[in-house]
Amino acid sequence: MGGTVSANHDGTTLLEVRGLTKIFGTLTACDHVDLNIAKGEIHALLGENGAGKSTLVKMLFGSLEPNSGEIFWNGQAVRITSPGAAKKLGIGMVFQHFSLFEALTAAENIALSLDDGSPISSIAAKARALSYSYGLPLDPESLVGDLSVGERQRIEIIRCLLQTPQLIILDEPTSVLTPQEADKLFETLERLRSEGKSILYISHRLEEVKRICDRATVLRHGKVVGHCNPRQETASSLARMMVGNEVKAVVRAPAEGIETAPALLDIRALTRKPATPFSIPLKNINLRVRAGEVIGIAGVAGNGQGEFFESVSGEVLQQDAGSVRIRGKDAGGLTITGRRLMGAAFVPEERLGHGAAPRMKLSENLLLSRHATDGKAFVGSGGMVKSSAVYSAAQRIIEAMDVRKSAPDPEAAALSGGNLQKFIVGRELDRRPSVMVVNQPTWGVDAGAAAHIRQALIELARSGSAVLVISQDLDELFEISDAIAVMHNGELSKPLPIAEATFEKIGLLMGGAEPGHAEHTLETA
């Protein structure tokens, strides 16, 4: 697994890390990490959740200081004590979760990160010219709240490029993009590489790592376990390096008799006005999910998926009780607890603060979500909580989902994002619900854990439940779905059977093409 030098660069080292170590209490998040990034290369940083990737890049960007180790920039030892210091060196970063003010324009958001005191008009002109130069067209005068997530990402990238970095760190950059937008991003990255800029690329999407990255460094449990040329590897071999053993392939057994099975989740003419100036209205959504079936909903983030999940889960009630039906009964006027009592389960997109209370233990979070549905098991006749029963159930979920933790019953905030996601999904799967609605089931989850979650959702459906999965990961939807519908601007297309679906068809629908127009475009392309 020796590293190789790509023809895109001359091997001159831009950034070198020697023995970088970061310790949090008893946890060594990064353990004597060695890394070098050449000028003019795209270098992948791979690893499971909790492998140390985030800690490493935070040290490179000045958000954390290492306990020991050295960082060399253009051959000179440096201390990066803040993001400002990193930017002055020439290190820029585009985070997975954007930091933009929705009520400000693109230019105003960009200006907030620049220190040159230029007038907004000048910044807007530079941003417009740079965006078109790199094939990422952007209107600097547009309000961020009116933009798609893909357009917001362009702001983050242009904001980074205006600081003229020599090294750009990208964290899961395609997680919010359509396939067509991702292709455009790859063209931009290849141009940046040709100009001699370096890119540190973090992604769980191994096929795109193979496509664009020159070299890869793999972390496991805070240590570097290998370097490789990803183009000479398979997605399976890269996953094996990350997790230390084979990642089981997801198997979607044929769905039999779905056409005649009862609709356990039936959404009829669901309509919702926008709750805020930046919300997306829902427009006459109709969808049936039958027993034994997995229906996937694709779409670029910000097209109404959040509003749709709130409506289906009961976070927002409907005036028409019949607009959401669960197991043949009207549920539109029922709360989350009311819908849970009908046999439904829900996993929201945001895990910390929405799916779990950060400062409460895992067992306490389990009790919060299941005190009504598991009342007799968890609460005695006098109203006293059966702590041992709750704790045992939490441990059962932790074991079933392989949740990695530093204490027997830690607070939710103490877990890495991927491990908390495994617990929250497992908390709902453990109930064996009749209806399961999941928003972004494996966002930020490593290959092994993602395969486990996806297989569990398929098996739940094949046991007779109805499963609805909202996801921005098309690979995921094609892997687990029996049919895929697309949400765009608050409208939902008819589900397309998986045998008829292609990435091109779904991508065009995600971009706003009418179903008939998408098919015509493909036929004439």
C-alpha cells in the first residue's frame, strides 16, 4: 500500500505532518499521525467514524492545537494556532455543514470572511468573475435563503478561493449535490490541481475517491494504517483498509407481492404553507408505501424534505387528518407520540439536538423517545422508571448496532456523529415498527456502519413493514430502494421502479426537470 506520485504533480511536498497527536481525556483521537501532501495533488483522507479525520483537519486548520507532533509548510516548521493563522499560511477549508447567514447576500457572507476591508461592490465583482472562471456560476447579489444547497456550497468554495489558498480541505463536498453538480465540482477540482493547488479530500463515497484522488491516507482508531493510490484499489479494498476487515455487501432480496400488499403509510394531497420566509411549501404530495416495501426519496437538500419529514412524523400537524394515514387510519391530527402508538417510528436528519438530547445519557434518550410505546416495560405502575430495564434495552441496541463509546452509558454528545447515528437508528429498529420513516440514515457514517444500517432497513421491510427513506445519497437509494421518487421545490414525483431508474433520470429530476422532459432529454442526448 505504498504511496505513488501522480503525474499531476512533481512530488514537491507542500504540507507535512510528523507524529501529530491529540488527546481528549483518556481518548487519543490522533495517535502520532504522519501525512504529506504534495503540491498539485488531490489527496484523500479516509477512515471510519471516530477514526480521527475531523480532529486531524481541525489541527491543520487551527481549530485545535496538537498535544505533540510537528507541522511543516513548504519545508518550514509552523504552529497553526487559529483558523486565521491557517488562512495566512494558505490553508482554506470548506466544511460539510455550511456557516452562512440566510438573510444576507452571497457577497455579504463572503465579505464577513475577508480581512481586506474592500467594499461590497468590489467583493461581489471578484466573486462573480471567479465563480464563472471556475465553472461555478454564482450571483453575488442573491439572498442565501433563496438559494439551493448546491448554490450555497458554491459560496463556500468561492469564499475559500478568494483567500488564494494553496491547500483546500474539503469535507464530504458532494453530500449535498446532484450527480450533475458533482461532476461540475470534479471539473473544478481538476482545474485547481492543474494550477498547482493541493486538495485534501474527505469523503465516504469511495467511487468518487477512486475517480479524482491521486493518493490516499487511511486512518483507523486514530492511527495511520496505510497509504495507497486509490485508482489502483477497488471500493471494497478501500473499505477493508478503513475498517480492518471485509465490509459485507448489502443484499436486497426481491420484494414479492408488494403490488397487492396493504399501504401502511398513505399520504394523500399533503399540502403545507411555508412556516418561515425560507421554508419550502409542500404542494399536493401523494405517496403510498406498502408492507414489505422500501421507497426512497431523492432530492437536493432544501427542496422540502425537512418540511415533508415534519409533516409525516407529526412534528407539524395537518388540518386534514386524512392527509397522513398510518395502517389504514387517519393520523394527520396526531402528535409524534400518537403516531408512534400507531406503530410508526421516525429518525430525523439532525441527530444531536433533534434525534437526541446532547447532555442526557443514551439510556435517558431511549426513555424519552419510547416511554409511551414501551410504558409497561420501562415504567412501573406507580410511575417509577425501571432504570435497569431501560439500561438493558440501551445496551442491547448498543451491541446490535456496534456503537463505539468511551463509557458504559455516555451522554449523547460524547459519541462521534456516526456512532450517535447508529444508536438513534437502532433505537427505532429495536421496536420493529410497522412504519419506519428515516431522514438521511447514513449521513456521515462510515462504510461498515452504513452497510449495517441499510441492510437492517431492507430486512425490516421484508419482514412486513413499510420503510420510507429520505436521502441525498443516490448510491444508498439505488442500493436499498424498490422505487425512488424525487422531491423538488416542494413537489414529489411519482415513484420510479428501481428496475427503470438510472442516475441520469433521477439526477435530472433532482435538478427540476419534468418527468417527461427528463426522459426526452436522455433519449435525445
